[in-house]
Amino acid sequence: MSYSLLIDNLTNPALLFFVLGVLAVYLKSDLEIPANSSKFISLYLLFAIGFKGGQELSHEAFTSEIAWSILFGISISFFIPLYTFFILKRKLNVYDAGAIAAAYGSVSAVTFVTAVSYLESQQLALHGHLVAIMALMESPAIIIGLILISKFDTEGQSSIPNTRVLKHSLTNGSVMLILGSLLIGYIANAKQAEGIKPFTNDIFKGFLAIFLLDMGITSGKKLKAFFSFGTFPFIFAILVPIFNGCIIALLSSFVTSEISDRFMFAVLAASASYIAVPAAIKISVPKANPGLFLPMALAVTFPVNITIGMPIYFLIVQHT
């Protein structure tokens, strides 16, 4: 097995900035990214990915393969929370099990963005329909997680306003922005779109590096308290995403032969939401502990995916 992909990923400037952020916390540095700047950068990344995806999608013909890809992506976000919930329920209460299952069934837009950069380093392009699939995979896992909590809540203390949750999962800011940018990119005149190409393409990796620095600082702060929950959440946050990513990397060959598409499916299956799901859970299941599911997704699964996960998934799709 060649380790060149792993080495290349570990020496990626964006990843090294993530490590710098973690180190800054442990060295008690006062380094931080202002909250408003961090929010702007995250909005920019989602906008750039959505717009570029829409432009790419405008050159694609809608085929049966794309239709199957959409169905495959949505199926992933239904299945993962179903099986992970029953694993989690053996060690955790229903509220935490449902929240974590929803997080791991949903997707991380930031992991997706990082994976796009990884694809580009391998001289491969992202196909536009994957951006739409990513956005569509946000909501089903949230809905499944909340249904499972409601069904297995023997104390009857979960208050889940289903219509409100459904609306929130569909109108969540990150989902709205990426879907809206995708639509605008799709209908925008190609010649006119060239005018903002320097903004959407040329500075993308620089903003990604700064954003990952901020993610490193945030992860470092949350990781300290996380270890008080014992080893089970930590092991789950490492092994389950890698398992999901590897299985989907293999199964995706039945849907498409495109290496870039298969890789992105694996990354989406392996990622865990730490933006959309926590927001929905906070509204619907206040008894779920954000000090557990948030560090699992952000401080453990996210760095595992961008360090060792992506090279593994890429090797699988290359050789199967």
C-alpha cells in the first residue's frame, strides 16, 4: 500500500493550520479568529462551493446515473442514523443516542469543502450534482434521529414539534446558502460568471486555511472536556465514520464509476454534522448533551477524516 496520499494530506497547508489551531489552545495562546470573521469565512466557503457546483451542473445532462446518485445519497442519510442509534443506545441515554445518530447520519459542509480541495490536489474535478446531493443529505438524518428519540423516549420528556423541526432542517442557513448558490450558479450566464471567478476560485484555498485554523482552535477547546465522558464516544467517533466511509466507497461502485463521485460519497458518509444538527437538536431535544455530540463530530471525527480518512477512501475508490 502506498502512503504517498497520506503524506501529501498530512503536509497540506490547510491541515497544518488546523493543527496550529489545536496547538495554540494547548499552549494557552491568545490566538483566535473573531466570531464575525469566522462566520463570514464559513458563508464564503459554502457560497463558493455552491456557485462552482451550479456552474458545473449547468454543463451536465441529467442522466439516470445522476438520478441514482441522488437516491443513493439520500438513502445513506436515512440508513446511518438507524443503525448507529441502536449501537449508541446500549451505552448512552435515548436523547444523546438520537442526537449523535442524527449528527453522524447528516453531513459536514466543512468536511465536504476540504474534500473538494483534496480532489483538486489529485487533479480531479467535483461534479456539480454532488453539491446538490450534499445539501439534500442534511435533513433526512435529523428527521430520523428525532423520530427515534420520540419512539424510544420511555420518560415521555422529549418535546419535538415535528413541523418546526422539518422546516428548520430545510431552511437551515447552510442548506439555504448552498442550495441557493447552486441554483444561481446553474442559471447564471457563463460569461457573466467569469467576473466573480477570482473570488470563487483564486482565494478559496486561502480562506479554507484560515477557517481550518479557527476549527482547530474550537476543537482544541472542546476536546479537553470531552475526555470526561469515557472511551466509548471517542472510539465511536473514530471507528464508525471510517467504517461508513469505507463501506460507501465500495458500494458506490454500483451507482457510478466516477472516482471523484465515489470519493465524495465516502466522505459524506464518513462526515458528521456540527452545524445543522446541533441547531435542530437544541430546539427539539434540550435534554441531549451538546458537550458530547458536538466534540465527537468536530474535535474527533473531523480531524480523523481530513488526516487519515480521505487517503483511505481515495485508495479504495481507485482500486475497486
